[in-house]
Amino acid sequence: MAYIMNEENHPYGVPSTGYLETIMTGYKSAGFDENILHQAADESMKGV
């Protein structure tokens, strides 16, 4: 499963804390590397 944000309908930006917490729960449940999510969140905050 993949989530792709479409900038045409929703401008890109920093994800909300609640959204990140939900995604982190899914990462933990699936056994994914949580560092990947942390890196992506950090990248989204550059230049803000």
C-alpha cells in the first residue's frame, strides 16, 4: 500500500503530529524501520 499526496489538490507541507503518530503506529506494527519515517519527517521540515 502506498499513499501519494497530490499537490494539485493538497499543497505539500509538514505533516501534523497526529498524522505522524498514526503512521508511526503502523510502522511499528509492520516491523518497518522507524528511522526511515523520522528521516522523511525531518526532510519535510527543511526550509519551513
